Amino acid sequence: MFYREAGQFKASYQNDQQIFPIRQDQIGFIALMGFLFLVVPFIANQYWLQAVLIPVLIFGLAALGLNILTGYAGQLSLGSAAFMAVGAFGTYNFMLRIDGIPFLVALLLGGLCAAAIGILFGLPSLRIKGFYLAVATLAAQFFIVWVLVKFGWFSNYSSSGVITAQHVNILGVDFRSPEMKYLLTLTVVVVMALLAKNMVRSSTGRKWMAVRDMDVAAEVIGIRLMRTKLQAFAISSFYCGVAGALYAYMYLGTVEPEGFNLDMSFRILFMIIIGGVGSIMGSFIGAAFIVLLPVFLNVAFHSTIGAYVPADLASNLELIIFGALIIFFLIVEPHGLARLWQLTKEKLRLWPFPH
Amino acid sequence: MAREFGDVIIDLQNISLRFGGVKALTDISFNVREHEIRAIIGPNGAGKSSMLNVINGVYHPQEGKIIFHGQERQKMEPYEAASQGIARTFQNIALFKGMTVLDNIMTGRNLMMKTNFLHHALFWGKAQREEIEHRKKVEEVIEFLEIQSIRKTPVGRLPYGLQKRVELARALAAEPNLLLLDEPMAGMNVEEKQDMCRFILDVNDQFGTTIVLIEHDMGVVMDISDRVVVLDYGKKIGDGPPDEVKNDPKVIDAYLGTSH
Amino acid sequence: MTFFLEVLIGGLLSGVLYALVALGFVLIFKASGVFNFAQGAMVFFAALTFVGFTEVLPGWTGLAPGSGAVFWLAFILALSSMIVLGIATERVVLRPLVNQAPITLFMVTIGLTFFIEGVAQGIWGSHVRRLDLGIEDVPVMFLLDNFDMMISQFDVIAAVLALVMFVALAVMFQYTKVGRALRAVADDHQAALSVGIPLKHIWAIVWSVAGFVALIAGLIWGARNGVQFALTFTALKALPVLILGGFTSVPGAIIGGLIIGASEKVAEVYLGPYVGGGIEGWFPYILAMLFLLVRPEGLFGEKHIDRV
Ligand SMILES: Nc1ncnc2c1ncn2[C@@H]1O[C@H](COP(=O)(O)OP(=O)(O)O)[C@@H](O)[C@H]1O
Ligand SMILES: [Mg+2]
């Protein structure tokens, strides 16, 4: 069976609006989900689950959050990590202070805290656009981390703000093992990614993109800039917040505010530039790329030189490669790896008869 | 062609607009009647676009009154103008470059959509029904403007003439009662111009939409407009039916006489 | 009162340095409309390259370490590196992106930031360096004796140096052909061409001048706090400076720098103790953010209405 839509006619607008209009894509997606949910937990070892898959999923979710704001609504943010911190510390405090609160509820509330803070720091976007906003989001980055460090209440008065995530138990099922953590993370991430996909393909997403592409025209057709931008800020921060909570509860277990630093915000930005600005799938491709790059570097070095890279050199090499890739992608393929994947599919659609 | 027009739907009184030291509009008054095609002409920089921007709230004049549907309106934001049924196109195409033709036109209906982002996130029931319902309307517009074959194309890839048409489609999707068109035929070849003229007349005819039109091509203006306002250096120097304006010595002096 | 003045003057003096970095931003923004996030990285690169050369030159040339000859040779080599870096950036990175959205240009300079930082540390190493300009960091005796005020001699000399630089640049803008062309570019690219200098040359010159400014800022800062990665964070504070002063105004950069420098010090000293200190890290950004809400066009900018 060739990859194409031949013979698949869309009889209704409803069919035309599906996420995967081509049947092969639907099958591909279901197969991928089957693999991730049913096969991976059994074949992946602890290293793969804990050091690769879980962080890729979590950073993918954070990148998706940033992509909603930057890729779809066109508002640049350099403070994603701070909103992750809000989500992590928010969830921690709900778990700590409300007896018997279900984890998923605390997660949701943590995300909502991030959304509220996101709206606050999004306020200047009403008066300015594009990169001017970078300064407001830097304010969020530095201020939020500072608050979490200085005010002990947020970390239940532990030293330098370190928090240790409580154990997660949902309806009697314990989420301690890497497999269980992976499955929970995967579930949350897949659900949220689908919700995001639905938003961006409907009127909500069209409004964001309208504001991104031409704000005056958007306003003239009746889109309220303020409401739309703040909504994007809120939803984006919500996604980052949930990602931050998962980062604390499903990935590291112990986190401190300083861990959610500017460098992390930049990394998340790089994920969307490399993966694909304005692409849901690109967020995850970018996250996988950035998380795996150091691993690749080490493997590459080990196999050629026979030694691991000194940490110092590795980190500088990483800086150089990140920087060069950002420049490369913005110049050569501004829609990132996701676009390359799409182009491959389009080629495939024509294959083997390219005309 | 003696056509009958309804009441004045928008009345502009003594409008003045400045940008710093630049006087874009000085003491301009004119009105637009229901169902007419009202042209604004004048050399570059005369203030024509600014006039449209004042009508739909993009620019706020320092002086003057605007009476819309019999009500004097206060300082108004563009989205409020939109919700009162004013739609427009722009001199320099202002489409949403990253979106397809279909999505661009769908945004034109945003004010009529009642579902919120939570509905959209679930994309089930109400949200989906609404999306389909509006899609049908949009398909009507697409058919009307004969752009079926490009509905899934990203607008950035379209030739200039078609982009202009998509922009008109987006404005029409809002089912406006007042349509402002800023040089809809600029940069088009004769054939494209003829198409555009036909669409404008059809819109006016079939939907009864009132149209304010900025156009440089005097042939077109004479053909399709009912009344013409002439601006020069931000001042009104003529107002009336095309034939009358064409023969007004002041207008000939300032505009028609000189090449622009 | 004396103490307040000390704090204020200390803040103003460090504000001069923020202004110096902001000036690099302004130059490039005016000439090419690019918001060069990498200006901070350029400062770091310049300082590190200078120190690096002072370390290796004695070995290469046999000159005495710490001698004037080494200093000037290192200075010239660092400056040349900055010019090469600037011109390469303009050619390789920015020219292919002409006419792209400002946000894309901004993001590409973030990539550039990482690249420059990686290269600088890759060549010269990542450890903290001392940079000695031969100016001692002691109080100005005159002020200490007469007014009982502790003002660092180093800061004063640094500020004077920076001011000389501002004046020199202002003169260049006002009276040279390049300066006129540059001002014309900021207004209108077409007009600039009619002055008779090709845009490409202007960009090359501007990037070189921005490199020079970065080097001076890097030297002063490096001498004060050591040459280290943290420099890039300090340089970030040029962003709030620009929000206050406007992105295209040289006097705006200076006044914005002074305001940010002074207010963050005063806030730290008088407000810090109540909230546990460390507010210098975010104060300029929050200040800029509030400012954006009230006056997004900056102190000197004109209100801009999008043309449609
Ligand atoms: N947003 C704006 N900011 C500053 N000046 C403007 C703006 N819009 C228009 N102008 C000025 O107002 C005058 C009229 O412009 P415009 O209405 O575009 O003329 P026209 O459409 O007749 O060519 C011009 O001098 C123009 O420079
Ligand atoms: Mg015009």
C-alpha cells in the first residue's frame, strides 16, 4: 500500500477536519501509541526510561507550552523554566498542605498557578510585541526563582529551597518504579498534546496565529488582542507548569528553584526552533534532539577517540553546536525538523511516481 | 444609472487627524448612504487610507464626530467596529501569512463563533458542530469568489491578485453591512480588475452591502461608484456623483490634471 | 545622607557600564534593525580574548608579562578579533536573513550568543581570570578626606573612560560621513544609499564599532569583577536599559543605564534587607516591565502607530 490519500475522499467537512486526514497517518499514530504504551515499558531498561524517555516527554511538553505562546501566538518568552518552577512548587504545596489531595488534582492546580502567574507577566504584551517582550519574560525568570529561594514557605522551609516530591499514588496504584512513572508521564503528555492539537486547529488556534501574523488585521476582523494574547500566555504557562511538576515528581524527585534557570529556558526555546516553531510534533522532536545531543556527543567521542569528553569541553562543545544549529535552522529551515519530516512525507506521497 | 439609496449609515463630521506634525486629515466631512458604493480618490498621501482607518477605529482622530447608525460613537477600537458590522481590506495585503486560504477566511467568522478554548480543546459536540456550520458559510464565500481550487494553499504562496481576492473573502465571511476596500485593484492586470469589479458589484447587489472604496483607476471609479469624495493633502476638495466630480475644475487641477 | 550619596554614585558608575553595553545594541539596531542579543556575549568574548592574549603573548614573543607592549599588542589582537567576529556575523548570519521578521532575527542572535560563548571558552578555557588594567580599586582620597565618602577610584576612571567613548561616538555620528550615513540608514535605507555609502559597508563599520565598544566594556568589567561567564548575565541588564532609553537613542542608552544602575543599587541597599537581599538580580527587569506597561515607547521614543 502506498502512502497517499488516493481513493480516500472526504465526504464531509467533519472528515476534512480530522487530525490525521490520511488513513496511513491514523494507522501510524495508533501504532506509535500502541508501541509507546504497550511495548516500551517492557523492553526499555531503567536508563532509557529515566534518562531519556521521561525527560524527552517532559521537555516536549514544556516546549509545546512555549510553542503555543511563541510558535502559534507569536510572543517570545525567555522565561519558560520559571513557569515550570511555579508548576512544580505549586503542585508540591498542594500535595503538602491539603491532606489526601489526589495527585492529578494537585497537578492541575499547580498548572493553574503557573497560568495565573503567566497572565501577570504577559500583561506588557498588550502594549508591546515580539522581542520587547523578552524583557518582561526575563523579569519572570529572575523574579520567580528569587521568590522561591527567598521565601521559605514555598519549600516548606528547607535549605535553599530544595523540595522533595511526595510519592504519587493514584487510586491505590503506586507510581514509584520507572515503568509506572513513564506510563503516567506518557498519559498526561499524550492527553495534553491532543488537547493542544485540537485548540490549534480550531478557532482558538486561528486567533493566535492571526495575532502572530498580522495583529492589526486580526483586530480589524474582531479579534481582541488583549484577550487572545493573555489566553495564549495562560495556556502556555499552564503547559509549562504541568511539565515542571512532572519534572519534579516523575523525573528528578528532588528539585531546587535554581534548577529552573535561564539556561533551561533557553534550552526549551532551542527545542522549538530546532524541532519546529508552530508545530506540536516538532516540540517533541526538538526535545528529543536536545536531550539526546549530549548522549550522542559522548558516544561519538567514545567511538572515535576512545575516551569520554572532558566535562568542560563537552559543555563548550554543546554551546557551540546548539548555537550553530539555531543559526543553521533559522537560516535554512525556519520550520525545523518537523518541516523536514513533513517534506519527506510529501515526497513519499508522490513516490514512486513523482509526477 | 439612477439608483435609490437608503438612509445615511455613517456620517463623518469635521474629522481631523494628525501624526505628530503631519496633518493627515483636516476638517473632513462626508457621509455614506445605505447600499451605495462610495469611492474615495486622491493622490498618494492624500489621506485616503487614514480615512478608512478612522472609520473602523484603527486611527483615532483628534477632532470630529462620527455618527454610525444614528449614534454618535465614542472612541472606538477596531474590534468594536468589527462587531458592529464593519469589515475591510488593506492597501498592503494583510493576510495571515502562515495560514491556509481556508483558515484565513475562517478567521473572518470569529465574532460569530460562540465556543471557547475549552470546547475547542475537546473538539467534540458543540465545538465541532459550530466549526462545520461556519465552514459551510465559508465555502459559500469561497464559491462566490471562485477560489475553490486554492482553499488548502498557504496564502504566502499565492500570486498577488489571488491574495487580494482571499482578503476580500475574509472580509465577506464576516457578513458585513459596511465594507471598506483600500485599493482592491492596485497592481492587478486588466482581467483581474474586471473580475474584482464584478465581485464588488455582486456583493453590493446580492447582499446589499454598503461599500466604501479607494481606487486610483478613474475608469473603474466612474464605472462602479455612486458618489465620489476627492481628497488632496488631507482636505476634501470634491464630493458628488462621478460625472460631476470629473468635471469639477478644482478636482481636475489637483488630481486629474496631474499625473500621479 | 553621605551613605545615600555613596550608594547612588556607586550605582550611577556601574550604570555607565550598562550604558556602554546598551550602546552596542543601539548602534546595531539603528543600522540594521537587528536586536543583537549577542552583544553581551561579545563583551565576554572580547574580555576573554584580551586576557587570553596577555597570557600567551609573553611565551610567544618573549615580551615581559604585564608590560605595556603586551597590553597593547593584546589590545590590538583582541580588537582585530572583534572586528573579524562582527563582520563574519554580519555576513554569515544576518545577511541571509535580511527582511525576516524581527523575532527571527532576535532568535538567531540568541543562537549566536551560545556559539560565541562556546567558542570563547573553547579557545581560552572556562576558568575565572583576573584582568589587571593597572588602575587600583581604592577610594578616591580627595572625596574620602573632604566629604567622608567612599567612591572607588577605579569606578571613576572607568566612568570617565566610558564618557570619553560616548563623546567620541557622538562626534563621529555628527560630523563624519559614516556617521551621517548611519543616521540616514536609521531613518530610511534608500536615503542612506543616496549619501553614497553602500549599506554593506555601513553594516561592516557598525559591527566593528560595536565590537570596539564591547571590548572597552569587557576590559572595564573584567578588571572589576574578573573575566568569567557571569559577565554575560550582567550584560543582559542592558536590555532593561534599552526599554527605558529606547532602542534607537544613544543619549537614551546613557540615561537608561544611569537610571538602572542607580535604582538597582539604591533598591538593594534600602529595600534588600527587608526581603532577604539579592534583588539586584531582578530589579532592573521588573522596573523595565512596569515601565513597559506605562510607557512602551521608552523615555525618549515617540509614540508609534502602525501604518496600515
Ligand atoms: N501610522 C502613521 N504614522 C504616521 N504617519 C502616518 C501614519 N499613517 C499615515 N500617515 C501619514 O498620513 C498621510 C496620509 O497617508 P495615507 O492616509 O496613507 O494616504 P493615502 O492612502 O491617500 O495614500 C501621509 O502623510 C502619511 O505619511
Ligand atoms: Mg493609501
